[in-house]
Amino acid sequence: VAIIGILTVIAIPSYQTYTQRARFAEVISSTEPYKTAIALALQTGATQKELSNGAYGIPAPAQATKNLVSVKVKNGVITATGSTIVANATYILEPDADGSHWTISGTCMDLGLCNA
């Protein structure tokens, strides 16, 4: 009985973290079309301040799903927000001057749902 109790204490939190990370993967992958569009816009001469949803070929805000609330672009910065299932975590991407490298931030870092 003690062994089962110890395994339960260790396994359940690990499983919950694993499932949240798997669900948050949808939030991360939803940013890919936006990253591509922003990189293309920056490389063709657009300034970062001009970049928002619907401008320069950047897609409109994403449709909400079970794991994703929104993906918004403002001044070239992508902010993806997860649903309550993933603790409303945010995934924020900021491009460099030509969109070839991205700085990752957001509450997903503190929650262990994404990596830099």
C-alpha cells in the first residue's frame, strides 16, 4: 500500500504537467504562420511597428479552440494565449530586425509549458 501511495504522489503531478505541455503545443504551433508572414514582411521592407493582424499578409487572429484562446500580432510581436485548460498561459514572440530569430517570453516560461 505504501509503495502504491508513493508512486501515486510522484506519477500524478508528472502526468498532469505532461498533459498540459502537450496541450500547450497547440498554442505554440498556432504561431508558425504568423512567424513566417512577419519574417517575410520584415525582409521586404516593412517596419515592425506596421505589422499587425491583416497587414502585409499576416493572418487574421486565429479561431479559438479547446486549448487556444487567441493569437494576436501588434507591432510585429505575436501573443498567443492558451485557454483555462493550460492555465491561460501566454506565449510571446518578438522578432529581430529581419525576423530570422525570435525572443520567447510569456507566462508559459514560468509554468514550464515552453522553452526559450
